[in-house]
Amino acid sequence: MIAEEYDGEDKYRTAPEEDPLAPVLAEKEREDALREVNVFIKRRRRQDLANPAQLFAQILAGFPASTTADLTPNPLLQQGW
């Protein structure tokens, strides 16, 4: 299974009294748990969303061509990128 995740930088910011490693360690534990059940995670950042056609092609590249030949991006999902 493939999971796509938008990875915003804000989640790594912490208050001065908080452990700055806490969000990173929590994410690592979550990702380790997903890998244990054979989920491959691809993280995306804001700049990855700048070119929807390229992003769509990259996502499709993770699947066999026989399963993606008839797929096209949904224009409604691209609004606001």
C-alpha cells in the first residue's frame, strides 16, 4: 500500500517549554507502525503541490501501468493549488 502525506513544516514547531524532538519522535513512531503493516509513505511538501500534473505523474509511477492507464486527474481537486 502507498500512502501520500502532505508534510507541513508547522507541525515541527514547538513552544519554548516543549521538547523540540517530540513531534519528530512521534512521527517516527507512527511511520514505523505503518511500515510494519507494509505501508510505504511518500511525504509531500508545499513545493510538490506547485505542479499538479507532475505530482499526479509521480503518484501514478508507484502503480503498475495496467492499473493506471485510464486514470486522469480530477480538475476539481486541483483548484486552489
